[in-house]
Amino acid sequence: MTHIEGKVVVIMGASSGIGEATTKKLAEEGAKLVIAARREDRLESLAKSLPNADISYAVADVTNKEDVQAVIDLAMEKHGRVDVLYNNAGIMPTAPLAETRFDEWRQMLDINIMGVLNGIAAVLPVMKKQQSGHIIATDSVAGHVVYPGSAVYCGTKFAVRAIMEGLRQEEKDNNVRSTIISPGAVTTELYTTINHAADRESVRDLMSKGEEGFSLKSSDVGDAVAYAISTPETVAVSEILIRPTKQMV
């Protein structure tokens, strides 16, 4: 029996990319899954593709704290506990600051930062009562370095890194662990959230070079999540920084 088997894992942002790959990986390992995202058709087809898994799904927008709370409530109703919450939802509409894309900035703050906080707020009372739990967030290499065109995106990811470290310090005595997974370029649909045409094309071109070591597969990141979850309760893996071999930044 692995450290993953039988664990109740909630995954936000599960309908595609890293969330989908992680769902599949943890299902293989015998986790009890509650998955959520905005696209019900994607969730339904993912659940159907895993007929042997213990999997439930709910439609949720991470910017809506009631939606997020309802997902945690569903997990409690089904399983009576939550061992892991994986806050994975995120967007990356990059563009220079001079373009003053206020709506995109607000959307990034709401999804990338408030989405994580909504998850923490919903699950923390459960984990404190259990005196155990593990909260994971998808951060990014952009949460460790800053580069042109991505100042606000990097800012949101630096914020997630700070919040998750604060969570670790505040809740360590309640045996609540925190982990950030910080991938470099990953071949997912994330580039479709970029509205700046030149940036979108360059990121799409980069992602097409996965086989050449310029971008990761979603499953590579799912494996990293599984590793963090598989460690004993006495081990806190605070950060996993994972890059494609040929990535410069």
C-alpha cells in the first residue's frame, strides 16, 4: 500500500492539463478523488475515463468562495475527511505593463491568488480538526524569477509562494503541510489564456517542442504532485521546482 492509496484528494482546476494528468495519476495510485472545474463536460468525460476509480466531480469557479466551499463539503459528505487539497486552477494572460490591461490583471489576481486563498479558507478548518492535511498549489518558475511581459503573472505566482510558506509556518503544529509545485513551460492549454497575439504564438511554438526538451508534459507535473503526496506525514516537501531540461529561465 502506498502513502497515496485511500487518501481523499480534492483537485481544483481538474478538467485539463496538469489537473487532468494529476487526476489520472492519483486514480492509478488508489486515491479517493473529488475533482472540480468550470467545464462540466470535461469533468464528466474524465470521470468516465476512470471507471475503476473512486471519483466524484462538481462544477466550481475558484473565484467564487461558495463554489469552493461546496466542493470541500462534497468531499466531507462522501468521505468524512480531506487529506489533500490541490489548488491547480490558474491563467497566464501575459502582456507588457504599458498595455494597461486592467481586466486581465484583475482576472489573474482573482483566479491565481484569490482562488488559492478560497481553497485554503474552505479546507483549513477540516484539516485543523483532523490534525492532519496537505495543501498543494500550482505555482510556477515565474514565482521564483521575473521576466519581461509577465510582471503581473509573476507577481501572482510570487504571492502564492509567500502565502503557501506562511501557511506552512502557521499550521505546522496542526500537522498541515504545504507544497508548491513550480513548473517551467508545460504543454497545456494555458497559452490560450494569453490575449497578446505575439506572446501567445511564441508560447505555443515553445510548447510544440516538448519532445526536444523545451517543455514538460502535464504528466511530468502530475508525477511531482504524486511524489509530494506520497511522503510520510513527518516529511514536508515545501517546493518542487521542475523545468524542461533546455529551459533557460
